[in-house]
Amino acid sequence: MSLTLDLTGRVAVVTGGTRGVGAGIARAFLQAGAEVVVCARRPPDTPVTAAGRTAHFRPLDLRDPAAVRAFFPQVAAAHGGLDCLVNNAGGTPYRLLGRTAAERHTRVVELNLLAPLTASLAAYEVLRDRPGGSVIMIGSVSGTRPSPGTAAYGAAKAGLDHLARSMAVEWAPRVRVNTLVLGMVRTELAALHYGDEAGIAAVGATVPLGRLAEPAEIGDACVFLASDRAAYLTGASLLVHGGGERPAFLDAATVNHPAAPEVPEEIRHDGTGDLR
């Protein structure tokens, strides 16, 4: 079998694919040659295009299980099948626990965990009929560390990663299921989370690679996971976070960072390599 990132002839659905990270993912699939369907409650302000090709838009409220169940057979009938589902739709505003009604947090979990579950179950019915079918969950580092202000979102993303691992075992070898664990991404909504350009730059400086990710880079990772190059990857969590976060204690400590005076060797070690 030829291993390639050329997805010509394959059909992909990207939920929430009309803007931000989702649009970046859709463009990457278009550039790789795939037929792309993007869905959201409202159509995009401008069509999602790349490489002279345009993604097909279909309206869908992912919180309506009946509509979701009907959606995927319709896509398969219209486009000759389905090869990949990218569960991208999600997100949350900043809401501190104890200051917001529980119902609002519940809706965040519904959108970020239950909706991908519903979509994946519906998509599986058509994905399993095609060789190399895959589901890609768009996770977050918020699901791997404390997430103050977005606790329900972080909990949902943690659950999404676990769900993907279980799906991968149950659905192998017919359908592969993987998770992209995203760090911070620069989208048109970045200012809502990080502030003005100075704020975005300051936040980017906390990332080891020195900047936020671009949506196109998330798209490239999705294309890889959907391709033959990832044929033996399932149940995996791929970190796409620019190196993560520099531990806060390194900057708080009075030693072992550039601004601190060097500690003499005889004080630092006892000759065995152990710290005194």
C-alpha cells in the first residue's frame, strides 16, 4: 500500500468547520484533495475555500440527536460515503465556578462531550463501511491540567480523550479514533481569551515555541491522522501545544534560571548526582 498524505477521493466532515480552528482544518483537508463537508448552526460569512476548492456547508445543530443521526447517512448518500469525522465544534466562555448557574456549565459539557459522542456514534454507521475510516477528536490541554474559569470545558475535554481511547478499542480494526490535544490557537476569537495584540504576544511568549498555533497547523495534524501515514495510530493523544507551558516554579525559584546567581558545584551536588 502506498503511504501518502493525498486524501483525494476521501470524504471528511468537520463539525464547527465554518470559522477558527474548524475552518483551518477544513482548508487543510481541501488542500490534501478531500471532499469536505462543514456543519454548524449557521452558514459561514464567506465560503471555506482552499486550493481552488470549496467546502460544502450543511446546517446542523449538534445538540439535536435526531438531526445528527439523520445527517451522516445524508452526507454519505450525497458524496458517496464518509471516511473521516473531525469533532471540532465546541468551546466555552470564561465562567468561574460558584458564580454561574449550574445549567450553564451543563450546556458546556453537552456541547464539548455529549455532542461529539452523538456525532461519532452516528458517523460510525457509515464510517465502518469504508477502509481506513477514522474519527478525530479535538481535545485541549484544559483537559490535562487545572482549568480555572473553564472548569466544565476542561472536564469535558478530559472525558473526550477517554471516550476516544475506549472507542478506539471497541471499533478497531474498522475505524481508528484519535485525539489532538490542542494548546492555545490564534483565531479570530483570540482577543476574547487573551486580550489585544500585546496580550496575545505576551501569552504566546509563555509557550516554549514562543507563539500561539495557527489553525492551519492544527489542520495539518488532522490530515496526518486521517491519512495512510497514521494507519497504525488509534487510541492515541497527539499533543499540539508548542511544547506546553513552562513550569511556574522555575521562574519563582531563586536558583536555576537565567536571572539567578549560579550555585557553586560543591553546594549543588555531593558527588553522587543527588541534590543536597
